[in-house]
Amino acid sequence: MTRKYRLNLKQVLFALLVAAVGFSGCKKYLDINNNPNNPDNAAPTLLLPTTQAAISQVIGNAFQVYGNMWAQYWTQSPVASQYKSIDQYAPVATDFDRPWLNLYRVALINSDLIIKSTQADLENVKGIAYLMKAYSFQVATDAFGDVPLSQALQPTVYANPRFDTQQAVYDSIFMYINKAMPLLKANSVSPGAQDMIYNGDMTKWVAFANTLELRAYLRLTNIDPTTAKAGIAALYATNPTFLTVDATITYTSTGGNENPFYNEAASPTLGKVQNVVASSTVVNAFTKNNDPRLSKFFTLFIDKVSPVDSLESIPQGSYISYPNKKVSTPSPLVGGQANDPTSATAPVKLLSAAESYFLQAEAVARGWAAGNVTTLYEAGITASFTATGAGDPTTYINTAPDGLKALTDAVSVNDKVKAIIIQKYYAMCGFQGFEAWNEWRRTGYPILVASAATTIDPGQMPLRMLYPNSELTSNLNYPGTIPIYKPVWWGLQNP
């Protein structure tokens, strides 16, 4: 079955619905099949929710699937076939046409149009747009490597923009965040409900900006630790606030307005077939730690004979070896159960509170920031337990092998970072698969073994996504196909 990742027009219209914007006069700004460089007097406040919705489509659908499978939270179901090529490490370029389109033709162009607007009293909206631009470029470059930047949003070179280096893209990320800060703090009209993420709360957006900047600097730890250390020191010199609440886009159970991954699974194309199931990689790790989050991230089988409900998993990519086996599915909490309509309301997380605390903990563990690493580490675990409804984390923190003991037993900086990243990996299960895969590529933690279904050479793993077919066939500056086992600029050669 051919995979089709699409920006559902109803999803984008939902962005306008929650913004209390009527349909009339708005659809012309949402048609991604038209070049939106010159929309008819598009109001910036109408472009903001479409920007955020497009980002959530990428993070919450295509990259959700790839991330959760390549981070080995999910694997292909033995009784379905939709994502076999992902488990085989054999994607094709056309798989990435739609995510690329959503990032460049919707999220980035619309955020740029907001920034360039001459409408008065838009400082707060423009500040958010700068952050959406920084976020989108980071997603793009982390996924694909070198990407169009300097010419990407220029109408005169729209069809054939050159590809800029990842270093240049990261430089721009920091620049956009810095430009956002004074605008977020300005006294201007709030976007209110037209901001799908924080409802116009600029205090939260300032914390988002600081957290995104910290994430971006830590991404450079292997390739440019001097810049990472200096950037983090400069950030902390501003006495920054960081996220304590998730940055999410929420959905409803109304047709077309559901969680993007569930919306795809429930579409006529896939017909509610359950394609993803629990990977033994993460299930075994949760089980080793007696982690109560396991039954929150995945659905248990209720055994009418045994008094104990069970969670069934299969090794990554081993679907051929387990024909007709019934395997536990990702839970509705993460939008992963195709036949459960409550999956429709699962949020898409752009940044999470748990991630925020773990980022801070790593910065402190490396000696690049002031703070208490133990307090931040425990706060990250607690935030994850709270988000999943897993109860009081005290017993887990004090008794799990990968709990507090892993951090307190760590002697070297690397061992401390390892403990932090592994806990971040647990917290991101199902919700932030793409970011978990990014962190594995950066740190090598946790240790992953190649999928049993791999079609690439032994020892090779997926370290990037393929450039989309649309660039290969239409961009004269296409840099050439790079195989998925080649690391991106900041990534490890052999995680």
C-alpha cells in the first residue's frame, strides 16, 4: 500500500475554526496547491493558525511515524503492511514530498508573510511567527541536512532555491529566536485564540523561545561544543524562564479535525487498519524499570482467564516472524490506536515540559549552566508522569535502575548525560518520536539495534530522511541524493 502523507484541508480549516474565523474569504490562503507567495491581502492573524497547523501536520503525522519507528517505540504490525518500508530502512523520496510541502509552502512562507506584514500593532504575532520560522527550519534541517534557507522564501527563486549548509541554518535559528524576543515582550494586541498553542500568552512564548534556543545549542554538542557552551552561557546570563507546560496543539473528535496521525489512520485510504504496534525495544526497557507509564503509552490486553493483563510486543522489524500475532498497540493517549476514536483528541507536542527539564539538566551536567541537575532530572520524570497520568513517580525515581540511581552512580559527564537522555527517551514515547530519534542520533542513547527487517548493510542505521522527490524533479539546485545512513552535520557517525 502506498503511503500518503497529506495536509488535510479540514485540519487547516480547523485552525481557523478554533480561532473563531469564518470560512468565507479564508480558503484561498489555505490551498497549498497554489503558490502562496502573493496571497490576496492575507491577514497575518489568519496566517498564524495555518502556520501552526501545518507544523503540527508534519510533527504529528509523517515525522511521528518515522520518529516513533526509528526510535523503536513502534514497529510494523504483523497483520498489516502500511509502514513496512520504514522498518526496512527503505523509504522512497516521494514519502517526503508532503512534509516538505507543509514546511516550506505553508509553515515557512506563512510565517515569513506575517513577519513582513506592514499592518500595525503586530509585534506579538510577529514574535510568534519568528519562533515558528526557527522551529520549522530546525525540523527541516534536522530531518534532511542541508536545506534551502537564504533563497527559500524569495518569489524570484521560488522554484530553484539553493541548499544552504546546516551550520548556516542553525545560525539563522538563533537569529530568528533573538529577533522574536523583543517582539514577544512588546505591548501589542494579543493574537488570543488565533494562537493555537498558547492562546496569546506571551509569558509562555518567552519560555518557549528560551527552551527552543537551549535545545538548538545542545544539538551542537558534538560538532561545535565551543559555540554550544558559549551560547548556553549567554542564554543563562539573561536569567531565562523555561517551559513548565507543554507546547501543544489540541484536537477534537469532529470529522477532519482529529489528531493528524489518527486522522490518517481513520481515513478511507487506511480504513482504521492498525499498522503500528509496540516494539520490544522500549517495552523491555519499561518492564526492566517496572515503569507504570508502560500501560499509559500502550494498550494492555485484558485476559479473561489470567488475573494479570498483558502487554505484548515484538522485536523491531520482526513482523515476518510473528504472523497473525496479536500485539499491543500505542494507546489513544498518543493518538496511536486506529480503532479507538478517543485517539482523535490526542495532542501534538512541539515541545514538552519534560523535555524542557531534561534539556536544563543536561546543560547543568555538562557544566555549561548553573542549577541542580538532580532536581531538574526528577522534575523531568515528574512532568512525564503527570502528562501520562501515571501517578506519583517517587517509588519509580527511587527504585528503578534507570531512575535516580543511574544519575547518582554516574561519575563522568558522559554517564550523567546518558542517564538524562535515557529518561528523556522514556518521556517522549509516542508523543515526540521525531525528537527522540534526533537525540539518539546526537548522543547514541539509548543503544538501539538495527531492525530485523533492514535492507541496508549490517551496522547501518537511519540517520537522516531523504530529500523529497519534488526537489529532485523540479529544483535545478538539487544537491543530489544522500543515503539515509549518512549522518547529518551534528549527528554521530555511529550512534
